Amino acid sequence: MEADPGSRQAEWFVPGFGPARFRSAVGLLFLPYTGMVLSFSVIGSIFIAPVDWTRVIAICVIYFLGLGIGGHALDALGGKGAGPWGTAFGRRCLWLLAVASLVWAYAIAVYYMIEYVPLLWPVALAEGFFVFAYNLEWFGGRFHTDGWFAFSWGFLPVVAGHIMQRNSLSFSALFLGTSMALLSLVEIRASRPYKELKRRTDALTGEERSMLAAYEAILKAVSLGVISLAGGLLLWRAGA
């Protein structure tokens, strides 16, 4: 069945096949944006050699569980009413999903922090704070801003990937993290008006439809561009 153009299941990153529950589950993961964060952690991991590929996989699994599943489940719960996909799943289901995925993410992270990379603790604690403060809009939504989004899901994943490899931090990693944060800022700045227009697709004027298409093109270009960059760097490093 074709989705209502104004529904979440009509989003460009949601598959057009399968049962509604499956499509909602895929939509909940926000795969292009989750892919951006995983890409940031990969980029932070592999721009210096040699690369410990087990740790690259580990940091990607940590962010996929912690943000891709846990963070987005919390986002669906919402701080001020139901967030994206919050009506597709029960609150109990979302809380169980969030808690379980975060526990597994931190179990992996704690193992590495105790055994190999103690410098990762500050980043892990910061990300743990933001996954709740941003997505549940704690403190009156003070941390639910574009700037904190770019810092927590753009800058910190690069730093985390770098620390995961060396248990050290360099100025080059900080500069690289800043550049990825700026790309995250572009994404979130385009995402907010896009979502507002998408909610009322059926009532849009011709000019607003053009704006919606432009915002969607920006979101596709930024997210897929970052993922392609990480993929290219992976291939380059693997063949080096």
C-alpha cells in the first residue's frame, strides 16, 4: 500500500515495500543520518595508521546501538509530546528498546575503556548525557539546539573514533571533528524546515513544494556525501 504523502512512511529514507510495522522500524533508525554518525566515527578512526580494524567495528557498533537505536527511540518518546515515529510504537516498547540498546552500547564501550582506551571516558559520559538531554529535551530544551546537535553527533564521534585507536587526542582530530560538525550543522538546519513542510504536504503551495524538494536534495546530498567519503577512505586505507 502506498503511504500517505504527509506521513512518516513517505520519507525518502523509508523503503516503499513491506508491512507498515517493518517500514516504521526502518524509519525509526533514520539510516542516512545514523550512517553519517557512523561515518564520522570511521573517519576519526582511520585517518592515521596503522588502523586497528576491530576497534573501528567496535566504535561503529557502539554508535549504531547508542544513537541509531537508543537515541532515536528516545527521540520518538519526545520531550514535548511524541517525537518522530512516537505514534508508531508504544512508549513501553520504545523505553525497552532505548534502555536495552544503550546498555549494550555502554557494555562494549566500558570494556574498551577499562582495557585499552581510558581517555574515551569523557566522550562516553558526554554522549550519554546528550542522548537523553537532546532527545528528551531536558532542561527546557536548552540542549535541543542545532549547535549542540552538531557538537554531540558531529564533533564527538570523530573524536571518539580517534581516541578508540590511540587513546590519545591530536589537534588534527579536533580540526577534523570541527569540519564534520559543520556538515552536521548543514544537515540539521535543512532537516528542521524540511520536517515542518513534510507534515503538511497536502496543503503546500507550489513555492513550498519547491522548497521541500530543495531541502530534501540537501539532506540526500549531505548524508550520502558523508557516507561516500567514509566509504572511500575505508577503501583507501584498506588498500594502503
